[in-house]
Amino acid sequence: MPSHADPYVADRVLFIHGDAAGYVSDEKADVAACVGATWIARGVVVTIELLARSLRTGGIILIGEPYWRQEVPGYAESGENPIQPDNSLNPTPLRGAA
């Protein structure tokens, strides 16, 4: 099997855990990704601009967003903002929850 198809990439991948708001890597990356968190940069456009600052020429940006396969009962009626001032997410409110 060629090395580029090797499923074991631990020696070639670096995951950085921390505050992503405004983060720019010191070393340019082949792939810059944001999975399910474009709200951190206040939207997709700004997320793309931010990720591009950490990307080498010819690199790729990967963005994935979650979605509900069906409407969450009671969520729209709750009027709650899912993003809190500290950038944490509220748990999804459920109809009838106290």
C-alpha cells in the first residue's frame, strides 16, 4: 500500500486544542480545518479568511457544519441564543424541559 494511503497518520497530523478565535499557526499547514465551529469566527466567511492565514500555498481548507435532520421541538420557540458570551454553547433546549 502506498504511504499516501496509509490510514495511520499520527506521525503526520497535529491536532491543536485551544482557543480557536483568532488563532493563526506559526507554521503554514497543508490542510486547515474547522469542523462544526464556524460560529467561533462569527461565520463561514471570516472562518475561511482565518484558516487561509494558516495555510500554505496550494493547501486546502476543510469546513464542515452540523445540521439537524429534523426540527428540534421547542427550539425556535425558546428564543434562546445557542452561543453564550463566553463562546460556549447552550445545551439544545427541549420542549417541556424545566
